[in-house]
Amino acid sequence: MTAEAVNPDDIGRHYDERSPIGDELRNGQIHMWYWYDREDDATLTEAVHRITRKVTETLGLRPGEHVLDAGCGPGETAVFLAKTYGVEVTGVNVSAFELERAHERARDAHVAGQARFQYGDFMALPFPDNTFDAVLALESLQNAPELDQVLRELFRVLRPGGRISFSDFSLESDREPERVAKFMATLRLDRLPTLPQWLDHLRAAGFAVEEYTQCGTRVFGRKAKYVEAAMARHDEITAKFGEAAVTEFSRNHHGFFAPKKDQIGYVVVSARKPYR
Ligand SMILES: C[S@@+](CC[C@H](N)C(=O)[O-])C[C@H]1O[C@@H](n2cnc3c(N)ncnc32)[C@H](O)[C@@H]1O
């Protein structure tokens, strides 16, 4: 299933427009949430941070290692990794807004020397071969114009034996394809692989798949809890950004909620670049 083609400049503008309110709502993490069940009373910030932890724990980071955060958003994840694991992080993305916020965050957290950010298209990275010990792509591969190319590029910059972990959406049921098409158009997705297709793409790039999970029920399946948490902050967000911006933000995300709960999965995958 494919939607319209994407390019990095358009994607950069897409995030420049949507990330300011997204950043405020989710505290610097422009990605999904994880709630165990409807009774789970974790805040939105905590639910979103659970995804950060869930994905980054699979990297097995050690102090002093160098991590590429490919599609790093407004920087909270890189700051978290620098502070929690004592690693060096290089974050790249294509949104001017996100890069500015990422620099601010690292400065405020006193890790600017450890968490660095630069404009970079992950389809053609400005780094030599074998630069990084680990690569993270938290919900960013979804925006790649060509999945095999970005995975080959991430493979190239990873050292032999280095690890990659990513999380992203998967297609679980296309029984009502018009709902899925609305979701994809809203998020500017060019494709929506199934979990086996994600794994095939990784293997085609040369990676050895080591671990994977599909937890969509606790992620997209909890979209009602997200709406509830976001609506609870409606007045505060409106006071900060203005009525027109909040209305536009909601309108832009309408299609995201179109699929049924079980149609959209969420995969967390970890793999390795083989040693020689
Ligand atoms: C859904 S956001 C996730 C951001 C971040 N990983 C997080 O979890 O908070 C997708 C990110 O991918 C980045 N991105 C999209 N296309 C990209 C490209 N071609 N090269 C680098 N980054 C890209 C966007 O700028 C954005 O930061």
C-alpha cells in the first residue's frame, strides 16, 4: 500500500508545522505512547517515555559509545541517552524547528558536549563508514523516501558488530483500506510494511535481526487515552499557541485516528551489523 511520494524538504516543513504543539504535548518526544490498559493512569509524558525506554533498552548501550539518532526530533531522546548511559549522541533530522529545540534541550540539560545535533538527510549521511556503535531510528524510518536505501545507509555508518534499533508502525489489517490511506496521508507515509516486511527490508540491507515485538494494542490501540490526555491540556495549549494553531493541529491529525484500533501495529526491532 503506498501514498504520495515524500522528499526530505517537504518532510522538514511537515515537522516544522506540527512539532511545536507536538513537542509541548509530549515533552520533546514526537512519537507514540504505551499504556498497559484503559485503567493505566500513567501521564502522557510517562506513556511516551515508556516507548523511548522500550526501544533504547534493546540497544544495550555502554558508556563512551557513539550513537546515531537518525531522525532525532526535538532532542529529548538524545539527552536521555547521554544522561542515562553516558554515551555520545549525534542526532540528525530535517526540521529546523526540531534542531533548534534539540540544541536548547541539550544546553539546558548540560549535555551539549555529549548530545550534538545537525541537519542531515538519513538517505545520504555526512559520516564515514563504520562511525557509530549503535543507531536508533525512533519512528523516523516511516518518512524515508526509500526504505532499502536508508537501511543500507544506516548499515554503512554502523561499525561491524554495531546495533540498530527502531520502532515504527506496521500494517495489521487492510480490511478497510480507505481508513489506512487516511492515516498514511496524515503522517506522510509512503508505505506501511507488515512486521515480516520490516524484517525482510532489514535483512536485505545486510542486518542480522535479533529481537522484535509488535505491541500495537498498547500503542495505537490506546488512541482514546491519548485524545483524553491531550484534551485535558486543551485550554493551556490554546493559551500558549492560539486558537487557530490548535484548530489547525487537530484538523491536520484527523486522519491519524481513522483506522480501527487493531489495524495499525507498532513494531520494536533490534538487529546487528554482522562482525566482518
Ligand atoms: C515521528 S518523528 C520522530 C522524532 C524522534 N525520533 C522522536 O521519537 O521523538 C520523525 C523524525 O524523523 C525525521 N526525519 C524524517 N525524514 C528524515 C530524513 N530524510 N532524514 C533525517 N531525518 C528525517 C523528522 O525530522 C523527525 O524528527
